[in-house]
Amino acid sequence: MRYRLEIDGLRAVAVMLVLLYHAAFNIMGRSNWFEHGNIGVDIFFVISGYLITFIILKELRETGSFSFGNFYERRARRILPVLFFIIFATFPVAFHLLSDAELYEFLQSVISIIFFVSNIFFYFTYDASSPTIAPFVHTWSLAVEEQFYLIFPIVLLLLWRHLPKFTLPVFFIVSCLSFFFAEYIGRYDYGFNYTQLPSRIWELLAGSFLAYMEMKHGKVHRNRFNSLLPIAGAAMIFWYVMLLGTNPVHPGFLSIFPILGTMLIIAFASGDDPVGRLLSLKPVVATGKISYSLYLWHLPVFMFLEYAYPNSKNPEKLGWIVLTFLLSVISYYLIERPFRNREVIRARPFFLSIGASAMILIFLSLPNDLFSIAGSSLAGH
């Protein structure tokens, strides 16, 4: 698929919403201006569903087959190197700052991240209303994505080969089930609804629907009417983030507005409309390119600095964001780009380095009492 500047621009919007949500700047006595900025994660889900589905369908159409090995290698190259790098970078800070109980929970979380079950781990251990520090709580979204992509390519391949006419109906039915489940369960268990895959499938499939329609019918033709649709999409996202009152269920019924807004921007934005031109500006696109690093870095930076320097004010929080950007630029150019390029780092050294890194992280994260028990047992023999 051709590279689209506006997709990276949309990534920039998503990640900045998340950063502003967690920074909680106090402006005119109010710190919840971006109370619903966490919708940035939902925007990422739609983008991810769109891009991944398009890649799978393109390969199926052009070759008649699909390589699961290549697919999961691409996912590993995209996700793991910078994730492991940032986890390694936080270890000295965690050992220096955290209490024994906090450090133990931090180390447990690292193991859950490696196996992409951190959404389940944090659902049972993290309480946002308590002062507990969890610098990687945001990795729940990575776990949701990877859990989805363990199943989705298989289902899509089966539909494409055996039931092609039922692809969209299946997308629609599963999306409806996920959407209504989220609306229902969110009234009783906000944490489960927010962090678990069943409530998020419909957001990922929203992007899949767009990719399927584009693959089947081509990119939409520009006219005066549909050039207004990206503006409507941007307005939906703006309304949800800035003007919506307290929303007890997320994702839920009202979440359909920013999801639909994201879909309209992906489907119709281009360099010919104001939204597309804004998203295609060089600083916006540059921010989008480093958005994954920004997302991973921001919460460890924010939480550790808040932990070390409580009650930080706006100037300090602005410094948090600047530091996050600096670290993200470094990790993007030194880690993300080289590891994503198969010509720079071949498959064998890539998997060896990732496997070794995972084993070292697991070893470092094992509780000390396990080593004590093992040592006692060896001494007894």
C-alpha cells in the first residue's frame, strides 16, 4: 500500500492526546481538560486494524497465500526491540526508587509484558485511584493488539478462501457483539471493559472494515461532499475529547463517535482537504513516525518523575514531555528503524537478540526468594 502522510499525522494526534491526558496540565484551575484523551488508544486500534488488514489482504490478493512467519516477524520487529530496550532502561531507575513491594510488582509486570498478558495482570493488580506506581500499565494496549492478531489472521484467511461473501457480515456481527458487550460490561466492571480484548475487538475491526472496502472497491473518489467528511471526523474526535461530560462507560456507546471520526479521516482525508493538509504537516508527520516510542516512553518518564518529585507543576510537566520526545527520537533512530529493516538486521540475528533479551529480562524479573530457595536446595545436597 502507498505511504499516506495523513496516517502518520493521525498517529501523532492519538499519541499527543494520550500524553496530554496523563500529563494533566493545570490550566485555569482545571487539570482535566483532556479527561477523555485516552481515546487516543482507541484511535491507534482503528489505525492498526486498518493497516494490518490491508497488508494481509494485499498479500492474499497478490500471491494467493499468506505467510504467517513473515507476518509475525514483522510484528515482532515492530513491537519488541524498542519495548525491550525501554524496559531495560527503566530497571536501574526502578531498583533505585521503588520500595521492595513496588519493585516486586514492577518485576512481575515485566514478565507479563514479555508474554503479552499485561492487560490481564494489571486488571488484577492496578488501581488507578491508589498511589501505586506502575510505569508500564499502558502496555495493556499492546497485549490487546497481540492477542487479537494471534486469532485474526487465521480467521481472515479462512474467510477469504472459503467464505469470501461472508467476510463483511462476520466483521459486522462480531463487531456488534463486541460493542454491545462493552456497553453492558462497562456498567459493572470498568477495568475489565477498558483493558480486555472482548470490549476492544469492534474498534480493531472498524479499521479492518475500511481496509476490506478499500481493497475491494479502491480508494474513494474525491468530490465536494466527501472532502467535508474528514472535517466531520475531526469534529467528532474534538467533541469527545474536549466537550463531552463524564462518560462512565468506555469503550461504550459514546465511543462510537471518535471511532467513526477516525474512520472518516482514514477513508477520506488527503492533501486536498484541510484535515489532510494539517495531518500532513512535517512536524505532525514526524511526531507520528515516533509515536510508538512516544507511547512507550511517556508513562515511565511521567510516573518515575512524579514519584521522585511529587506535586509537579506545569513547567515540570512540560519538561516531562520534552524529555519523552528526546528519548523517543533516540530510540526511534537507534532501535526502531534498524530492527525493522530486514536488510540491516537479518532474521537470524534478530531472533537471537530478541530471544536473549527476553530471557535476560525474565531472569532479572524473577523474585529473589526463588534464588534463595534454589541456593538452599543446592546447599542441602
